[in-house]
Amino acid sequence: MLPLYPHIPITKKHSNVEQHKVKLLLSLYGDQIQKVDSGVIASLISVAAKVLNVEVTVLACKRLNKHTSKIIKDAGKNLGTRWVVRNTEDWKTIAVEMCKHDLVIWTSWSDGLGIIPTLSLCMGTPVVSWQAKPMNEYLLGGRNAILVNCEYQEDWVGMPIVTPNYKEFTRVLTWLVNNPQGMSELRRHTHEGLEENKQRFNKVWDEVLS
């Protein structure tokens, strides 16, 4: 079932990132479930190794196969309890996990629907993603999200495919986790324009599923 069908309410989250550890959630969905983006994994480990109050949860929105799960778990074993790998197919559980974290990392190389980032914004959690279509059409860079510069090209059906810039991703994420006021400011704007986008999203799926 799609996370916004039936509707999930927009949630107000009241937390102060300056008084607790910085919790990052890497969300894996669709093709990302079994294709490990080693560059993003390496970036997250690098940031967490340098900034000791950072905790990372890798959340697969579907069951991982044993091989992929082992790769991801082994990658962050030196971080101990600050590196957690989970999987669930329950959208309410996914939404609650997003609400518990300070940032959702959404680094899909292509994204047609915007399900994960839209759900994250509904939960009051800002997003880090690529500066590419369609992510930069429903995420507001510098307002409710940080969009990392990258190159991209369109495939034969016109779907943008990102060429990840891991060096820039690591630089931006390192700056962000060391800037609690910046994260708090992003969270203040997570609901900006969201109701309109959410209504358009649900209208499309109402028509598709009717």
C-alpha cells in the first residue's frame, strides 16, 4: 500500500536536535533494496567516524536478501551500535522511524513518484537528496531539504538518471551534522507547500486506482 494512500496526516514534530545525538536515516526503496550504493554507504560511515554524536539507521522498505544485508551490516561494523540495519514493509513503521530521526537520506539515482521524501516531510523530517529532477521539483533546497549538486542525464523515456557526486555529498553532510541550528531551521519548513503537493499526489493515485 502506498504511504499516502490512504492519507497519512501531516505531523508536527517538536524536538531539539541541539540536545541529542544526530540521527540519520538512510531509506532504501524500490531498486535500491538489493543494489547497494557503496558510495553513499562509505560517505555515511566517513561522516559518522568523524562526528561521534552521529547515529545511522539503514532502513529497507522491504526485506533485504542475506547477501545485501551482510554487506551493509559489515560496512558499518566499526561504528558499533551507532550503525543499525533494519527492514520493514509496514508504512506506519517507516513513518514512525522517519519521525524519530533528524534527517532522511534519499539518494536514489532516479525517482518518479517522490514517495519516500514526501512521507518524510509529512513526518516533519527534512531530506538530503540530489539536485536533480524530479527531486528538486517537490523538495525545496535550503528550506525543507538539502540538495547536493550532481550531474544527471535522461534515459530513453525521459527519466533523469543521477551520476552521484559522493565527494560533495560527504562534504555537505559533514557540514550539516555539525550545524544543529541549520537542521532545526530545515525542520521548521518541512510542511511548506506540502499540503498542496500531498493533495496533488493523492489525486493522481485516486485516479489511477479508481
